[in-house]
Amino acid sequence: MILTRFFMGGFDRRISVMIGLILAAAVLVPVLHLLVPAGNPLHVPTYIVALTGKYLTYALLALSLDLVWGYCGILSLGHGAFFALGGYAMGMYLMRQIGARGSYGNAELPDFMVFLNWKELPWFWHGFDHFAFAMLMVMLVPGLLAFIFGWFAFRSRVSGVYLSIITQALTYALLLAFFRNNFGFGGNNGLTDFKDILGFNVQAGGTRAALFSASAIALALGILVTSALVNSKYGKLMIGVRDAESRLRFLGYRPENIKLVAFTVSAVMAGIAGALYVPQVGIINPGEFDPGNSIEVVIWTAVGGRGTIIGPVIGALLVNAGKSWFTGVLPEFWLFALGGLFVFVTLFMPKGVVGLWEKYLPRRAKRAGKKKSPEPAPDLAQTAGAAE
Amino acid sequence: MFGRKLMSLRFFRHAAVLIVLLLLCLIPASADEAAVRAALSKLSADAGYPAIEAMIGELALSGEPKAALSLNALSDGKLVVRKDDGAVFILDVSGAKLLDPVTGDEAGDASGAALEKVKIKNSIRRKIAAAMSGLTLMAKDKAVRLRAAETIFTTADVSQMEGLDAALAAEADPQVKRRMEQARAMLTVASSTDEAARIAAIGVIAARGDRAALSALMNFRSKLEGGAASSLESAISVAEQNLRFWNIGQNVWYGISLGSVLLLAAIGLAITFGVMGVINMAHGEMVMLGAYTTFVTQDLIRQSAPGLVEWSLLIALPLAFLFTALVGIVIERGIIKHLYGRPLETLLATWGVSLILQQAVRTIFGPTNQEVSNPSWMSGAIEIGQLAITWNRLWIIVFSLTVFAVLLFAFNRTPMGLQMRAVTQNRRMASAMGIRTPFVDSMTFGLGSGIAGIAGVALSQIDNVSPNLGQSYIIDSFMVVVFGGVGNLWGTFVGAMSLGIVNKLLEPFAGAVLGKILVLVLIILFIQKRPRGLFALKGRSVEA
């Protein structure tokens, strides 16, 4: 009962609409891809299925960042690390599934290990031939890293810009570590050349459609969980941490524990997003740990509107669609556009697309909103904080 | 075995010619040319082998490196005698011209005269070879002899043994004699079959104690057996131990050098962060802009006033400072001012600016590295013991210390510096006391960017100038600022130096990448103890 009440608390009109749309897509796109013949204008080609599936995982990642940034005030510039760790866990499972079909024909060892003259599987690879174990690791590894890191960081009250820089350092250190060829994770080539997932060919139309649906369902679940969290009593505490941490502390709460829970849940969500990303893209390499990638996630959230839940989803879809278009048509100017987007959004659209929508359609918002999601961060709080 | 390869006459001859020709460039023309000419004139048109051998002997005894040209030509079969007047020439490669046998200058046309080639046989070839080695080993100039002995040491050219023995017997100078003995020891180890002699020779080489000796000993590792092999191993371990002390010194030196680079790159960031509380993600790009300013300046100077190229760095310094300070002030006025009070948004906006700057430079100059040349006073190195100290790194250390001293002075002794410190410590109070904080903000940002620009000038000397230059220094600059704290300029100094030295000391044990990771992890752990860095701001202000 508690659980039902918890989840029911998360439904408001916007969220319901968004979840509805996503679930519709989860059904529609596979149908249009598999059942509608290729010549038909309604047919969804394979590359669109893969591309939009990737976008959905990005949306989940942006949502996870919104949980810590928009509602808890922690600007994590290293969330790509959790994404990549989840991706690597899935990648390790897929590598083990290749079995003897790799270039070297070794049933036990993946190709890159044979290439490095390793004789046996390192201890941390054991167990990844079971899907359940791999899925557990997808959630456990990013979660554990976030827990340990957060425990140390929040306890010593590292906050604000310092914390952001430290998260960047974390993902940079992981980048360096995973790039090393003898680290055991494929080195600079990463893990690739996947064949099967759960027995199905990774590249078959049916599998791609299934992965798309899975991503959509995961996103919907993520939205539900986040919304429920944010609208619960815990959510109020999170917003208190974001807006007035000292005050909350003096009231007797422990902001570090509140932040820790949010950070860990967010990392697990990011890990799941990464795990769904890898089979759709076909490769996971250390470049995913790059600090630049993590900062891009922030802009998706910012464009959509942080501190809203549908905002990051919209932002991720918009920005990535724009990126695909730009890099196809005017590749030289993509970085100009991205940089300009950063500047423009922070200067003129601090509340993002959703904020603009709310500003210019007040009647709509008033009618919709007996139950509104908690407000995005007011500027006032940050002014007070930075004025020291 | 490479000794066998070296024993081929051609290789040896070419190597010897190279040495000799190099020396020829250094030795000015002298009256001893006459001795060479005198010897050559003894060659008449139908000189027999004994006469030729005698001539070779005379040339060898003269110790005159210029003789090498003619000796080489003789070996190649290019030494000719003109029939009518008995004058000796070298036939040039094309066969159309005559060259002077001593200087190699053009001396006439080959087509007209009747020429007789001076013929030689194999024994004479050997004599020429020995003479060539003798010419360098018994040259009059000490530096020439030293270099010849050193070359034989490093190349372990066994064919030089006879010449070396002869030179050793005649050598008086103790330093050259020692080098020759070491060279002879090398040849002994390489060629001798007597184990005792080899062991003794290994001892001589090991006594030399420097890196060249160590690498020479390691070369022999797989080539010896028995008693010689074990004595070789012990010699190698002794040499390695001696070098260990110097290696640590070398790493400390590299650490100081890296620390000075980090100091230059990070101090602008620390100042900006201290005064305004914003991390400027475009800071790396300011460094990059400074480096590109140097490149453009050098290019322009090369085209319009080539004589000033040596001064191009000094000219680029104020230019880079002004340019990047201007860019910084524009960014501050245009973007950051509007984001006042929102440090996290400022971080994102400056990241966007950094992307724009990177792509702009990439579009204008292209994504490849640009070449910035070192002026002559920054090239080369000096050796202290076993430490190799390169001039460019030394100058950069001096430069960064100077910049730091100037900044210390500016911060602590000028009115503007006073205002900056006041705003760093308590912005609202400073504003209440009448300090125009927006103006201080702009000036600080300009100053921080300007220093980044001149850091770029310095970095252009040791790093590649490319659009990605900024990215490689930004994370390290952040670490310095986070580690050192922003309360005090000394925090940046201590932070930069310690990070540089720790990084370089860890490198030999953990490798460059793992060392960097360890440093990052250490900083993350350090932050737990001191969340605001080493030299934190003192005060009672509370963050929201």
C-alpha cells in the first residue's frame, strides 16, 4: 500500500501525458518497424529505431542528472561516468556472449585479451556470462561508486563549484584508467563486436525494436520513480537542501544523507541508461568517460528546464536531434551551435523550454495545475549564497 | 652481432668520413694544409704501390684532418693525377669536374686533361682505413681526439682497435687517455676471448659510472657467458644504483618544471575564482589564445622583420597579455556580469564560450599543430652531474617565478590589489565600503585571462600549439586551485609545485597515467580533510 501511495503521488497531468506518449512510442515504433513493409511511408527504418532508442537512453541520463541538480542542487559534472560504468557492465556481458565466435575463436577469453596474451579471465570478469548478474552489476557498480564518493564528499560539506570540479576529476581519472590497455576492459578500443543478447542477434530488427521498447519503458519508469520521489516528503527535503541547506541543517535534518540518497539513486538510473545504450550503439569505449560528455548532459537538462521532470527528457531529445542534424549538414558549425546554446540557455532561458512554455502559456498552466510539480530553483537562493 | 656489421669496410668508411667531415667544418684553414699538399705532390702519374703507401703514411702522421678528403677519394678510386703537370685532383661524382684534394673546391674541368687514376689494392685499403682512424685519434686538437674516443666507445667499432692502441701509446693528456682506455675496454669486451681481460674491461667501463656506460653494459647482456656474464651483471647493478640518486634528482627537476607550468596556468584561474567565485571553464582557451598569439607574432616578424625573430617571444608577451585580457573583459561584460550570483550557470556559460573559442581557432587556423620555434637562448641543455637541464624549462621556471613575484607585488602593494583582496574576503562589506565591485570583477577577469595568455606564450615553447592546448591544462589547473585554495596566492604556488613534484615522483613507479590517477584520487581524499583547499579563506561567512 505504501508503495502504491508513493507512486500515485507522482502522477500529475504533465507527467501522465509524458509517460503516455513514451509508452505509446514503445508500442508504435516496433510495430511500424517490424510489421509495416519497407516501402510504406509509415515504415520506420532500422537506423531511426537505433537512433531514437539511443536518444531515449540519453533522456534517461538527463533525467537522472535532473534529480540531483534540479531538485537537490548538486551540479555533477561527472554523471557520464555512471552512464559509462553501466555501459561497461552490459558490454562485459555481451562480450562473454560472443563466446567462440570472436576473431581468435577463444570461447573463454574475449579477443582483446587473447591479443594481449592473457591466459585466463581476470577475476572481475567472472559471472558476467549470466544476464542476471550483469544486470545486478549495472546497478550496483555505479551505485556503489556514487555511494562511496558521495559519502566522502557530502560528509565534508564539499559543495558548489568545488564539488563540480571534483566530479569532473572523478570522471577524468576513470577515463585515464579505462584507456589503459592492461586495465582489463578493452583499453582504448573498448568493448565491441557484439553478437548476441539473451540469445537474440543484437543487430536483428526484432532485437532492435525490443531494445527500443525497453529503453522507452525504462524511461517511463524513471520518470515515474523520479516524480514519485520528488513529490513525496523526501522530495520536500531535497528541495530544502537545494534552496537552503544550512537552514535545513539547523532544523535537525542531515543534508548529507539526503544528498547521498539522491546521488546514489541518480547514479543507478544513469547506469541503467548506459546499459540500454550499449547494445543499441554496438560499442562502449573509454571516450564515454570524457568530461566533455558529462557537461553535454548538463546542457540537455538545462535546455529542457531543470527542476522539472519532463524538461530534461525534452531537452535531451531536442539537443541530440539537433546535433544529429547539424553534424550531418554543417559539421564545422556544430561546436559553435553547442557553445552558443550553453551561453544562450544560461543567459536567456534559465528555466529552459519548459520554463518558456510555462511563462507564455499561463492560462494553460493555471488550468492544469492543482497538483503542480515542485518549483525549479529560484534565483534568490543562489544570490544569497554567492554573495559571501 | 653488430660488430660483424661494423666490420664491413664501407660502413666503417662512411662513419669515419662523417666524423672527419664534421671535424673539418670546425677546424679553420691553416698552414698545415701545406703538409698535406706536400705529401700529395709526391704522387706522380705512375706512382707505384710503395709510393702510395708512403704517402698514406705521411698523411696519417700529419694528423691533419683535411687529409681525410683525399684519403677517402683514393679509397673510392676518385683520386686522379693529371698527366701533364702531375697535379693531384679528386674527380667529382659526375666525372666532369676536378676538385681540389685538400679543400674540395672546384679546380677545373675534367674533360680536357688526360687523367690517370691512382690505383690501389686491398692492403692499401686497409692502410687507408687505419690512417683515417689515426687522423682523428691523433689529431692535434684535444676535442677532436676526445670525440673520436667517445665515438669508438659508443659504436664499439672493433676495427679501430689497432689505431686506438697506437693512439693510446702516444697520448699524453689524462682525460683523453681515460676516454681512450674506456673505448679500448669496450672493444675488448666486444671482441676478446680472454675472460679475465673481459672482466677487467667491464670494470673499466663500470668505473665510468654514467648513463652511456650503463647502456653500453646493457648492450652486452645477452652476448656474454660464464664469469664475464656474472661480472657484467654486478657491474650493471652497481651502475644502476649510482644512477638512482641522479634519477630522483632528475624527477624532482621535472617536477619543479611541471609545477612552474601549472603555476602559470592556474594562477589566473585562482585569482578569478577567489574574487568572483566563478570557475572560468574558458581559462584553458585563454592559454591557447596566448600560444596562438605567439605563433602569429612570430609569423609576422619572420615575414616583415626577420632580424627580430630572436625577440619574437618578448614581443609576443605584452601582445598576448593585452589580447587575452581584452577577450576576458569582453566575456565578463557580455556574459558573466549577467549571471552574477549564479556560479554554476557561469560555469556552464564559460564552457560554452570555450567551445566557441576552440572551434573559432580551429576554423581560422586549422586543427593541426602550429609550429612555434624556440629562440636560440632557449635551445640546448646544460649538464650538472648526471642531470640534463634544458634551457627552455629553466627559462620557464624563471619566468613563472617572475610572474608570481610581480603578482604578489600587485596584490599586496597596489590599490587595485587591495580592492581585489577585499572583494575576495567579503564582497558585500567591500561594496559597502565604497569599492566598485563590478569594476573589480571586470579587472580581475581581465587580469586572470591576461596571465593565462602569457602562460600560453611560455607553453608554446614546450607544448604543441593546437586548438586542444587548453583542454590538456584545464583539469590540472582546476586541481591546483582546488588543492591550493583561493585565500592566498601562495596557496596556488604551493599547490602547483607540490602537485608537479608528486606527479613526477610517482611516474617512475606507477607510470605516467597511473601516477596522474593517483594524484587525482589523492586530491579527492585531501578535499575531505580540507574542503576549501590548503590556504582557505579565513572568516565566518556561511554558504547558503
